[in-house]
Amino acid sequence: MPSKSFCNLVDDICKMTGIADPRSLYFSTDLEIDFIKFTCAENYEKLDQELILYCDFGALPPANLRTQALQRLLELNLSMPGASPNAYSINEESQHVLLIIRLSMQGLTAKKLLNDMAGYAAKAKNWRKTYYLASQQPEPTTKRQASYQQRIMDQTAPTQRERAA
């Protein structure tokens, strides 16, 4: 049974997004943000309320890029910031890459969650285009675009210390 705070969060998300029947999402909270699918679930095993957010990053890369791309995701798993362990995984049924995010529900608002989801959706779109591999980055057409692409790669690249570990 979902907690009152989880139901309140779902209610607030529905108000902000125009979803008419929040009760239908209490047990299966599937949302789509910017064409990226998310599932929100309450972690009943934790005493302090925790939300688990699953972000569908899309299909595995083609066979010729798969090893490199999956290695990249494993590297990123080690460099995830925050106290809660977020991780990339593969959905066995759909063969899609998932980003699993754990969030404390204490102080979590619908606005913050939706903003975070929009950020994860942008990362998922980048994955779908590049699989986080430098060799798959499109050639920049402007200096501004080149700067943006470099920032994205810097954000997903392991640090020198992480590579040495």
C-alpha cells in the first residue's frame, strides 16, 4: 500500500502535468517526460521513505558498439555522485538500458522531481544518439555547439582518478 506522502507526491505531479486521475497512478506510476519513459515506485524496504525512479534510456547499442558502450556505463556507475547509489542497468525483458535513481522522499516536491526527470530525459536522449561514446558524437556545426558537446562529454567522462582506480 503506497504511503500518504507518496500519494501526495503523485497528486501534486498530476496537478502540475494535467493528469486527471492521480489515484490510477498510486500503484503503477508510469510517466513520460519529453518522450522518455519513467516509472516511479516507493521503496517499501526502507524505513526512511525512498522513491525509486526508473528512467528508460532506450535500446542497447548495435553489436559493433555494445562492448564499448556497456563498459562506459560501468565506468559511469562508479562515478555517480550522491549518497544514494544510482546505477545503470539493463531491463532483462525489454533489453533497454535503465538508469535507476534513488531519492529520499523527505522534502521531495513534485516540481523538483519533474525538473530532475527532465534532466534525466536529456541524458537519455544523449545516450540514444551517442551511447556516451566520443566516436558517436556528431560533428559540431558551430563553436557554441562544439562547446556544448564538450561539456556533455566532460559530464559523462570518468575523471583521471576514476580511470586509475
